[in-house]
Amino acid sequence: MKQEAGTATDAPTTLWDRSRRLAAQEILDTALRLFTEQGYDETTIAQIAREAGVSQRTLFRYFGTKEDLLGGDQDRFGQVLADTISELPADVGVWEALRSGIAAVLALHDSREQALERFRLLHNTPSLRAGWLEKRLRFQEDLLPLVEARMDAAVGSADARARAVIATAFACLDAASMTWVDNGGKGDIIDLYDACLAAVRG
């Protein structure tokens, strides 16, 4: 787990860039601590801003929504997933391509400890879970033409096989992350994903 979700992939080159990155990280750390200590729904934006030492207006300059404070813009996760798959050679199979995309998304987390808290909050907070499921359906639609192309399906035909493959990959990711949380973060999520997928594919 390498890069913090919601931060730039290139190293900052100016004092202003470094200051903004440190401020954003301080806000994220504060939010995650409060979410963990007292619950996501029970924590207010005002409280996070106050404990991070910034105004609410400043906080919203860094993060557009309360969900983003869980660890970055989830829309970015979908973009990384799609970009990774689209950049792979055409001869890479659909299952391998989806695995590469999922591994790239998992690598956005900065540390194992923070990833564990984020997944725990995601799976145990109904409002976050509902929001994730809604975004996941959109991500699946965005991936449809990329997966269809690797299955020799007619792009734009809404091939049922492509939908089934994408849904299976996301379901295995959910199963893997939930198991990882239940096991206290032992092992790697991607290894659990492989085991889940192997079980489904027989």
C-alpha cells in the first residue's frame, strides 16, 4: 500500500504544494481518528475542522464531501481501475486485467493500519456501505466496454457475460476485504481476492 488516496501521484515541487499536502494529510488523519473513536455518522464536519485546526471552509477546499474524508475521492478509485485496465496490452485476459486494476486501487492506501480502519468503517457503517454500493454500480458500467473488448463482445451491446464477470470481480473484492477486516488485517487483500475468485471459478 503506497499512495494515500486523494493525494497527488507526483512529488510536490514547491513549498506551497508541500504545505497543502501536509494540511490535507492532517485533516485526513484527524477525520479517520474521530470516525474510528466515535463513529462516522456521529462525527461532524465542524468537529473535524476544529480538531484539525482549520475552518470548515478550508476543509471543503481540500475535500468535497464527508465521504472523501474517509480516505480520498472514491471517484478516483474508479478512474484508476479503468485507466489500469485500458492501458494493459490487448492480449491480457479479462480476469487478469481486472485483478491488475483492483491491485492498483488497493495500492492507493497509504498504510495497512489506515486501510484496515477504512475498510472496517466502510463495511460496518450502513450509510457508507450504501454510498459505496451506488458508486460500485457506476464503476461497473464504466468498465463494461473495456471488459467487452477483452471478451470479443460487441462494444455497446451490454453483453450479459461481461456484466457477470465485472460483478463477480467486485463481489470477490467485497468478500476479500470483509474477511481481511474480520481477520484483523492479517495477510493481503489481493491474496484473499485470488482465493475468492478461485472458489467462484471452480
